[in-house]
Amino acid sequence: MKTSFNFFFSLLILLISTSSIAQSNSDTSAIAKRTETLPNVFTEPHGDLIESKLRQEAVLRFPLFQLPRTKNEWDTYRVKLKNEIIKKTGALVHQNLPLNLKETGSVKMKGYIIKNIAFQTRPGIYATANLYIPDGDGKFPAVIVMMGHSQEGRLYDKYQAVGITLALNGYLSLCIDPWGSGERTTIHGVFEDHGDENNLGIALMDIGEPLMGMLLTDNIRGVDLLCSLPYVDAQKIGATGASGGGNQTMWLTAMDERIKAAVPVVSAGTFEAYIMGTPCICEVLTDGLTFTEESAVLALIAPRAIKMCNHFKDDLQAFNPREMLRSYNNAKPVFEMLGAGNNIAYQTFDLTHGYWPEDRETMLGWFNLHLKGIGDGAPVKEIPFNALPIEQLMVYAKGKRDPQVATTEAYCRQKGNELRTAFLHTKTFNAEAKRNELKNILRINEEPVLKKVHQYAQVNGWSRFALETDDKLIPVLLHAPAENAKEFAIVTSADGKEIISPGLMEGLIKAGSGIAVVDLSGTGETSSAALCSNDSIGRLRTLSKSCLWLGKTVMGEWVKELNVVTQFIHAKYKSAKLSINGSKEAGLAGLYLAALVGNIENVTLQYAPLSYLFDNRDSVEYFSTAIHLPGILNWGDVSLAAALTGKNITSINPVSMSGQKISEDKLKEYKAEFEQVRKACGESGKTVFK
């Protein structure tokens, strides 16, 4: 009997044990199924909500910027507008700075000579350029020629053509390399785009010096140079350029009244049309559509002369003739009010994007009328010519550039280090003032409000919600916490929820934590078809530039979206203790939210930067364009945001701004920095690096 009982008891234990193991395996299997592939909130393709909303916002703003109709009102308006443009671009005027003109070579051609030069545009910083000088003693009318997005800058044959044509017709011209192009690239002689096809140009924004302002400063210095030459008639200065160079032409002429006549080519349009389009960061006026439209900038040129050339076959819709005509029609009344109605004109051609012979002939006729006082402004036939090999026009032999010709990489690193040195020498910070400054940098101008919650059928244990605000739908997957558990983790990634680690999710579920998985604007389910078609050269570039025009930042929008998610969770789970786990730049969004509001218990960042300091050009695309913020290093750095949370922060696998692993020695320096800044803020909590 005893033997039978022992056998039965052993069998029972075995069955219970087997049942427990089976239950455990079943639970593990169920969790794995829930986390392996996260479902979408929207099960079917939906409209491009981001594109439609941003375009609608731009359309509604266009009619807001009506220009004054009396001279007194206009005089007041123009001063205010010019001051605002200087403020937003960060452009500098250095007219007392020595030009220190350096000539390294010249090429004698029939009827003119080309000089290879460099000159000082900022203290200790030089630009490379060519002077095309007609034969004769002068004084010559002169034209500054600004380049579009050729990687070769002024060396591109289509831009050489402008300088040559001007010289053959009696004009001295200065053809200047745009910041970051031509001979001003990262590696001398290795040509690259300065900001349209990479995150180089927008990195300047982090140090508070947008690329548009860098170009404007250089070009003003170019006019200084022309006016300094004894064989130039300083009262007869013109400006021209195509595409991005055409935009520079407009901005320079609007801001520098020494320019008497301008011909921007394939560039005039409307700021409205830039939204969800493809302008380079050099063509983005931060917050521009919060205070002006392109017609107002054109009107700043009055009563001086401007003629715009646009092409019907242009593949850039922002520069389509129809957009140019909208701005032309709005600006013309200001010219007429100032008695200069004939000084604004346009010419259209059935051509593709470029500075073609028809444009150059139109340019010659316009400059003849307004700089030489001859002709009636009609096109002038171009004299045949040949462009030169690039090597003959280079200021420096390949690889032997003067180090004073600064690159974006070197300049961002130098200025960033200067700003960080000043920041780290600050003994105390006013935490509340710094929070308000951070909100301004993020462009958070109003508190987000959750208007409505849309719930859909559960899939694989995930409840699906769309959170509706005034301007967007935020897709959220929700996994309820275990009974009596209060912890709730908001999980997000800059690359969308599909790359979130299943292991992370499994760990949270096993710990009993609630989970909210969020796709932030432009990521995952919210990725825009327009973004995908335009962002083949960089993630979230189109969205970032559109937001900047409209007085927003993508990072600020993400912070607001995470705030709405916290509102939703607190409404559903009253006593929830919230944490945020974010990958890459989405982790920064969580950190910024925790710095601004007090309802986040802790933040975990994965593969996020410890500083905004520029470190490496080669992997500048590691983070999306969304990470960059206007003047963030003028404000402080990541360590300050961590301090302002007053909570515990965990940084897992921290990296540099180019995604480089941080050395042990450097990590020790950052640990000391984060502790020092937290003490300077008088805040509790600590930052742990793993």
C-alpha cells in the first residue's frame, strides 16, 4: 500500500511539475507571440496625413502676409522685416574686417582675365572665388555670381559660363564658392553637396548659425570686396545666380542695398510651395512662415531692379512659374507705390532647371539697362566661349588648401567646443529659465491637448488606439499592466516600432509593466509617402525643413506627442508611474519631455548622443535630420536636459553625434559633466551609463 501511495504521489508531483512547465512555456510562447511582430494600429493604407496637414497650414498662412499699401507703413514694415531676417538667419556684417585678398594664380583669356582668389569673410576664415575681369582700365560695373547646388561650386561649367559671359560684355564678376561647396568641402578636391544631400548643412543650426545666414554673410563680404576694388564702379553692382544661387541672389539683394539690379534664375516662387517639397537647408528661413512670405522679401528690393527667370519644365515645383507669379503679383504694388513699377519683371522659358543661354542673355539685357544705362532691357545675344578645366580655376592645388578656408566639419567642431566651454564654466543655472528656453528651442508654443481617443479591435493581446489632437493622429499600441502593478513604460524608436527589440518588450511584460508603443511623426505608421519619395537622400529631411518653415521642429512635435500619450495613460490608469524608453533621437524626445514636465519617473535612452558636438563627417547621417535644433549648443547640451528632469536617467550604449562609440576615457569625462551640471541646476536624480 505504501509503495502504491509513493508511486501515486510521485506521479502527481510529476504531473503538477509538467503542468507548471507547460504553463510557463505557454506563457513564454504567448509573450513571444505578442512581442515578435507588433501589429499596426491602422490596418489599411491611409491618406498622407502629415503632408496634407502641413500643406494646409502653409496655404492658410499665405494670405496672412499682406504688404502695406502706404509708404509710411511700408517704411516701418521693411525695417522690422529686415531685422527679423537678420535675427533668424544669424547673418553678420563685418565691413570693418580686412578682406586680406589673396591671389594664387590667373588665366589670361581673349578679352578678359580670370584671377583665382581667397578673401576673409569672417575673422580668420576665408572663401575661395574667381574674379573675371574684362580687358581695360575700368571702372567696370560688377556682378556677384552665387552658385546653386553643384558640388563643384563655382568650378561647374554652367556657372563658369555666367562669369565668362559677363566679362565678355564688359562686367567684372565675382564667382564665390558657397559655404561647404567647391573648394570649401570637407576634403579639398573631393566635391560634395553642402546640405541638400547630407546633414552637414543643418549641423550649423546646432551652433546657432544656419546655413542661409552663413551664405548671406559670405555674399555681403563679396560685395565688400567688389566695392574695394579700384577698377570697380561701386555704384553699379548687380547680383545673379541659379537655383540655390538664385535664392541667395534674392536674399542678398533684399538685405544689401548696394546691389542695384538682380537676376535670380529658377528660384523665385513662394515659401508656401516649399512645404513638403525639396528645398535645401540653405533655402530654409527658420520660422519664416510665421512672419513673412516670399513676396515681402522681393518687395524689400524696391525701388531697385529685379528680373526673375523661371522655367516651365522645372522639376522643382516651388520654382514653377505659377508660384513665381503669385509672389510677383503681391510684390509689384510696392514697386509701383515707390514709383518703380517697371523695376520688377519676369521671363519664363520652356526649359528644364538650370542657368541656360536664354537666361544668361536675359540677364545681360537687364544689367545693361540698370547697370550701364543702355538698351531697353531686352535679351542680348551671347558671345561664344569655352569653359576651362577645373584645375585651372582652383585657388589651391588639390589637397593643399589653406587651413583658413574652413569646412563645415571644422567650423562646427570649433564653435561647438567654444560654446560647450562657456556652458561648462557656468557655476549655476536657473532651472526654470532654462526650461522655458528649451521650450522655445523646441518651438513648443502651446500645450498639446488630447481631443479624442479612437479604439480599434485588439490584435495579439495589443489594444490599438489612435489619439487625436488638433493637428494629428498618434498611433499607440497598449499592453495593460499586471494586476495591481503601477509601472507603465512608453516605448518608442526614431526608426519606427518595427525595429524595437522583442527582448525589451518581453522583459517589460514579464515584469508586469504596462506598455505603450508609439510611432512618432514621420516614423513607422506615420511615415509619409511624400517623405519617402523626397527623403531618399536622408531620413526626415523633408519633414524637418517643412517644420522649421512653419515655426516648429520635429523634435518638438515628438515631445508634444509623447506628452499626449502620457495624458492618455494617466486618464486610463490614474496612479500609473510613467517611464520612457527611447531609441536614438526618440530617446532625446523623451528626455526633453521629462525636463519640461514632472510626471515622468525615469528615462532610458538607447544609442543616443551625450552631446550635440559635431565629431565626424563620415557618419553624419547616423541620426535623422530631426535631431538638429536651432541654437541647442547656445542653450546648453544633453547634460543640461538630463539635469532638468530631476529624475534618474539611464543611457545605454551612448554614442557621439555621428553614432561613434564613446571611449572609456571620454565616458568618464561625460559622467563628471552630467554630475557637475546637475549640481549647477540644484536638481536631484542621477545619470547612469551602461
